[in-house]
Amino acid sequence: MQALVSGAPARGWAPTVLNPFTASTENSALKDAVAPAAYAAHRCTALRSVPRTRSWLAAELDALRPDLIHVHLPHAMILTATLRQSRRAPVVFTHHHGDYLEVSGRRLVGYLDRQATRRADVVVGCSERVTRYVGERCGLGEDRLVTIYNGWSGTPLAPRPPAGRPPTIVCVARLRREKGHRLLVRAFARVVAAVPTARLVLVGDGPERQGILSLVDALGLTANVQLQGTKDDVWPALADADVFALASRYETMGLVLVEAMAAGLPVAATSGGGIPELVRDGREGLLVVSEDERAFAEALLELLTAPEERREAMSAAGRARAEGFRVEATTARYYDLYERVLAGRSPSD
């Protein structure tokens, strides 16, 4: 969002950001992030507030008379799909979630999401996996679909020399069930059996935190595992590690994997979702089947103890691959898409 807004003037666009679902209309972090773009927000924190929110959004769009509307997140698209604009503007919807709503059991929201997605003029998948899902599940043709990967930004730090620290595996992910932290911790216990000084650093927070702490304690890993909470800047944590791990049960893309590769870390990850589109098995890291604890442990141990030449080759391959996913490239692709949509051309032209 921030990159799209900041890149607008150079392409001749004047963006306005509408946030229908903020918890507060004042001191919004999003407002600060998108400044100096125009910003308006509406408080909507309960289902009973939706009719007022719908009226607010309709009035904002009627007043703005935008040339194009770009929607993110399913609840925003569901709301937008119910509106009748006084001046019809094409709608671009970025589908970040794929089939997550369905696989997580949220059937009603998933159904509403599919119905709303069909009303968009163009749907952007954040990975080829997501684009295929939208095409197949929502019945959209290729003339309304395009894939634009999310982009990373920032400046990776130089790696900390391994001589000054224990062998370290890092995972940066919200502590939620679908991220597979418990499997990662159990797999790491097998690593510690072979490398007793190994360290696992978990960056992030979420509802699984207490369960993970209990598992770490039960496995006798309190001296080896660190939960560092959420960090605004992940580059120091990546620079202080040897291997990046992501044991997700579900991942539409996995932008953090690209950040890890940009930092030069070999990656151990599951092979589901959009991950294989980013990490090529045996080149930037190792991929294993989701939920296979033994295989994941073997991948971690293999990367942690790999000869320096192999680690350097994976590191170089990861850095090179990450260059193609920079946020500047993502922003350029979106503005190219906007211009094609306004010209009445197919998104893939």
C-alpha cells in the first residue's frame, strides 16, 4: 500500500486511501504510512455497523468520482461489491488469501468472497497458485486475471560472523496455527539432538505464543529457543542467523521468504501454496512436504551443517532471486495494470 501510494505522482496518479474498517478515525497508523496522500477512515468494529459503513463508502466514492478503485482484503471487496456507483469506475481486487477462507473452515465468508471476487473487473493474484484458484473457483477467464507478486523493501544487513554465536535458525512469522510453529519446534528438538548448541529464534507474536512456550518447556528446549516478539525491523534477526525456517501449513506467497533470501539465508520450508514459486528446492534452500516433522528436521540439519561452499552457493542464488521481487518492480507492474485497465485492454496484454 505505502509503495503504491508513494509511487503515484511519478506515474501521474493522485491516490486517495479509504479505510472502512478502522478501529479509530484518529491517529491512524495507516494514515501516517500513506501521507501525504488523501486519507479517510470510518469506524466499523461490529456487524451492526456495516450498513452505516456501506453508506459511508458509497458517499466517499460518489464524492471522489475515481477513475479506478483498487481493493485489498476480502471484507473490503465484499463491501465494495454491494455498491452501485453513480459513476462506474473499474475495480481491481488484489486477492492475497487464495483458498485460505475455505481451508480454515470459514465457509460463509469464503462464499461471500467468491461472489464478490466475480464482480471485480480484474483480479490480481499474489502468486500463480492464488491466480489459478481464483480462475478455477470463481470461474474467471484469463482476460480478467493477472499475477503480481508482493514486493519487499529495505536494506539487508551484512551477516554476523558465525564464530561469534551459536548455530542459529530463525523464523519470522505471526504465531498462528497455520504457520506451523509447533511442528518447527518439534523438528528443532531433533536438530538439537545432533547439534546441542543450536539456537532457534522465533520473531513474531500471536495466539499460539503460550502453546509454543509450553511445548518448548516440555521438550526441554528453554535454553535453545528464543521468542523475541514482533519487530518492526527484521533485518538484524536475519543477519544473526544461518538458516531461515518456515513450516507453514498454508502460505499463499510467503514474502518473508524473499526477505530471508535477500539477506542471504538458505531456506528450509514446506512445499505448499505459493512457496515453490519463490524457493526452488536445492537451489535457494530445501522444500519438504507439509506436516512431515522428520523431513523438516533433516532439512534444517542439512542446511545448518552444510559445507561452506554449498551454503555460499545457496546464499548467492537467494540474493539473486530476491532481486526480482523488489517492491519497485511490484509498484511498476501495478501502475502498468491500471493503465491497461483504463485503456480497456486485457491485464495480460
